Amino acid sequence: MKLRIAIWSGVGALVVVFWTLYISATSPTPLGIVRTLAYLTCPIALAGHYTLSFYFVLFMNAATYALVGLVVEAMRGHYKPRWISN
């Protein structure tokens, strides 16, 4: 379970790196569906009107994904079918 939560956290960090590279390569302000996707996959982006460092956003998004992963993995373990041997 710890490994899966670490994977969730790593995916959260990769999402920040992807959005940073994408926004740097395109226009400085994403519009339309791109902005919506950025807000859904990187919730700390909602605080965009504040000056946030890249590393802070990276850490916060990784922590958010780790928390989501913890909830998902706990629910997954709870609802996992259990085989009853005869």
C-alpha cells in the first residue's frame, strides 16, 4: 500500500512538471478546456493569483495526490473481494 501511495504522489509531481512545461511552451495564460484541466489535475493552480514557487506547487500537488491515493487505496482494500475457502 505504501508503494501505491508513493506512486500516486509521483504522478502528482509529474502532473505539475507537465503543466509547467506545457504552459511555458504555449501562451502564458491557458484558456478554455486547458485551464479547466489544469485546475482539475493541479488543485493548487486555483491559487494562481498568489506568487507560488515551482517547488511549493510541486510539493503541494504531490501531497494532494498522496492524500487522494491514500483514500482510494483504503477504499480499494475495504471493497476488495475476499475469497472464502471451503
